[in-house]
Amino acid sequence: MYLITAPRAPPPVAARIHSLRSRLLLVTVAVLAVAGAIVVWRTRSPQSARADTQPRRVTVRVPPGSALALGRGPSVALSPDGQRLVYAADSHGVVRLMLSAIGRGESAPVAGTEGASEPFFSPDGRWLGFFADDTLKKIRVEGGSPITLTEAPAPRGVAWIADDTILIAPRDNSGLWRVPANGGPAAPLTTPDGGDSHRWPQLLPGGRHVLYTNWSGGEFDRAQLAVAPIGGGPGRVVVNGGAFGRFIGDERGGLNYLVYVGAEGLQAVRFDLSTLETKGAAVDLAERVITSRSGGAQLAVSSDGSLALAPEAGDPIERELVWVDRSGAATPAATLRSTGIFYGLSDDGTRIVRFKGEEQHRDVWIEDLLKTTSTRISFHADPLPSATPPPAERLSAVWSPDGAHVVYAAGHPVTNLFVAPADGGSSERLTTSEHEQWPTSWSHDSRTIAFVERDPRSATDIWLLTLDAARAAQGVRPLVRTPFSESAAVISPDGRWLAYHSNESGRYEVYVRLLPDGGRRWQVSTDSGVYPRWSPRGNELFFRSGPTRAGLSSASVRARPDFESSVPRELFDASPYETPFATAPDAARFLMMRHAAAEPATEITVVVNWLAELRQRLP
């Protein structure tokens, strides 16, 4: 319905001039008022503009039929102003970036981002960066043709720090590198020590320092947060026992914080931006967030003090073991309780030994695959690591060749080697060291145990423990001790060779060394490799291969008179399984653990003005 009025007669000329002057005056006043408001808005920081507002939670739901495409790093990112969210979603096997305005409407796909992971915004919010096809790319927020910037075969974090510079951790054992935002050669910024790596960078306010994670050993409680000058120079540790640090606060003043993932989950500590030091004790936060075994977290913060995260649904309590033949066909073997992924298979293929927790403690248990029985053989009651992801490689145990004993790692917080009868009985200590150790192999003549020792001066090294006929320790000595990370050492059935993986080339590859002195070595894998396993006859080496550890590969071996190996070939796609595996006695199949069947992540929690909530928790 419309209201129609009759036209009025035009006013006299004087009246019209007076009216025009009045209108001009009003317009001038209005313009000045708006200009003043703009000036005030621009001179106030986003945090001060929201200082008196209460935190507000918004749930962003992934479109039906889709789920978050979880990887090593974050699949979510907030624009600098906190107004938009981008995330990687998997819809029926196709991954693309989705863009959502916080609290306004549904998510929309970003054209040209198929296969994308770890999205991030440019400082002005007009571009999106992401990884795809082993490269770093960028694309306009509205979509279009992506621009390739540099190679990134196994990225571990990225940060767009200025209009013309992006920081990237291109590999799993690298430092941070600077990459021109318009493409061009990369230049190193930080250099990690030994086998450590620098990852998950974030530029601190002021643009003079970068916050990053020093990742060491695959566990959150061993990681460190460090800061380094953006122009180059040594970094220094600001937090021990934390990863994926994110600064949230305001460089103009007020309370600032570092939020990170620690052994107890998401934590926060006050942070002085002027001195680059923490203040006071860290506190545990109520938020639960999905993490990865690479130290990454499904977490993002914005310059305006907002937070986005994918909440953790809870750990699975059952894991499935299966036998997988050389063609990739799988048959059930056992269902195990708890989340540990490491286990040792007896030489006859009927039992496994592993760590599992009972009432918040860990001990060694033997699982009979045929009788489906479970027997506890150690009673140290070491506290279980409470960090997510599940316990790492140091929670390992190895069978003696005759299946009568088990050597395992025990002790808290530093693990050394112990041996126990497989049918129960007292454990005996084999080594005493200030450095953490865990066993990896027991020779067929029962006289030598290969183990890994973590030394801050030389990363992880391979050592040998010699036993006498009564299994008493006679001595230990290092076999492979370099500035790089060596691990997963296994002795060949004839005792002449030792296979292991190392990152000395810049990525993990499988090598073989001659025993007993280890002086010569040969490379077996050609496109990365980890966790080698000998066939029972010693004529094959099996290992996990590929940049994402997707395949299970085999290389034929001829060990006399000198060592030779064939070009590796992939037996089957092993991506549905965890990386560790064991070889059956006939070498015709492999014992593997399926990935946990966790509930798909379909929601993202956004907390607008989360900074105000932090200031209430840590005043």
C-alpha cells in the first residue's frame, strides 16, 4: 500500500534560498561528524573498540555431506579483522576452501582452490594463501586462477607477514624460510639445531619478531615456543613444553598473551611484548582443540582478538589391527583398547607387545592374537602422557628372538631400557642414562639390542647394547651419531646389517649400515622412507614411503659379498593405516593398525572478542 499526496506549489525564491542554505549547513555538519567518527575509529585499535563488549560465540557448520579436511596444520583461518572465516572442507573426496562471513549466512566455496590445505589470509585480507600439489599458492578471496609461489613438499606452517613476504616451513625438518609473496626464490631465516625443526610461525605485532615452534621428538611436552628477529639472527625460547603458539593482544598496551598447545591441552600465559618474556604461570583453558602429531592445531586467531577452533570430539578407545597381504587385501587380526600406535610382533607372529594405560598409568602388556588374551608384564605405573596426539615412539617394546623376554623403555620423565620375562616376573634395568632411550631391535643371536638415544647435542642417535649369555648388560656404544635424527634401527636376521631412517638429506630416507662398526652405509629408499623392516630371510626390506607416508614399499636385497638393493616398488596404498607396521613370519602379509575411526569434524567454534575472556582468566 502506498500513500499518494497532491503536489505542492513551489515556495517563493527567498524561502527557497533560505532552505538551501539550511540544507547546506546540515550537510556540512553531517560530513564533519562522519569524518570525526572515521578519525576516531581509525585511531582506536580494534581491541580498544571492543574492550567493553562481551565475548560472543558463533558456531559455523560445515555444509551437509562435508567435513573439515584435517591435516598436519590448521584447516581454519580468520581474516585479520576477524570478520571472515576460511576453512578446508572435504566433500565426497574433493577438498576446497570455503569462505564464511562470521554470523552472516552460509559458507561459499572459493573457486580455484581444489586440493587446498592450511589456508591463510594476506595482511590486507584480499588474498588467500594455501598449499596444494606440493606447492605454496595464493588466490584472490573472490576466487580465480591460483598463482604458484614456491615448492612446499611437506609444509609445517606459514604466515603472510607483509605485503611482499611470506614465511614458510617447507619441510618436516627445516627452519623457516622467506618467500616473496609475488613468487621468487626462497631464503632461509632460521636454522634449527640437530634433528629439530622450526614450524607454525606467526608474526608478532610491531613486525620485528616471529613466534614459532621448535619441534623436537614428536610430543607437545618436548616442544618449545621461540622468537627470532624477522631480519635474521638467533632465536630464543620463551615457553618450554608447548607448540603452535599464537599471540593474542594489542601492541599499544594492555594485557597480551601466548596461547599454545601443551601437555595438558590448550594453555595461555601472559606475555610482555616489549621484553619478549612470559609473565606468571600458564593456565589451562577449557577449550579442547583438534591437534596433529606434527605439533599443529585446528586453531586460528585474528588481530581483533577473536578465536576460531575445531573442537576435539574425544579420543577413540579402540583400535583395529589387520593383516594386509601384498596386494593390499585386509583381514581382521585384533581389536585393541586405547590409542597407542606402536607395537612389536613376536617372531612367530602370534603375540604383540605394547604399552597401554590403566587408570591413567602406562605399562607393558602382551596381547595374544590367537587366544585374544591380554597380560600385564611390567608394573612401573609411569604416568601416561596426557598430550594429544597418542603416545609416541618412545613407548615401544621389542621381543627377544625366542619370544621369552621383552625389552622396553621405562622411567619418568626420562626413559631407559628394562627387560622382563614374557610370562611375568621381575623386570631388570639394562641401562642408566640422563638421556631418553627406547629399544628398536633385538638381534637373532640374542647378544645385541639396538636402541635410540635422544641427546640435545646430536638429536636422536642409534646405540648398541651388548648382552652376555645370561642377558646381563656388558656395555653400550654409539653406532650412528650425527647432528641429524636417526631412528627405527633394525638388525638384519644374519646380524651383519642395520637398517634405519635418517633425515640427513633434508627428508627421511632409509639407509643400511654394515655391522659391527657401522662405517659404511647405503641408501635404499629413493622418494623418502621411514620404519624399515627386514623380511625373515633378510632378502627384502619393507618400509613406509612417499611424502605423506602413504605407501608400503619393498626393495630386494643382496647382502653378499657387498650390500646391494633394487629400486623400491610400492606394494600397496597404505594410507588407511598408521605408519608403524610389522612383518609376518612368511613375509606374505603385514600387521597394520587402521587409522582411528574418529567422528568427522563438522563444526567450527568462533569466539568473537575472545581477548576479553582471556583478560578475565589471566588478569
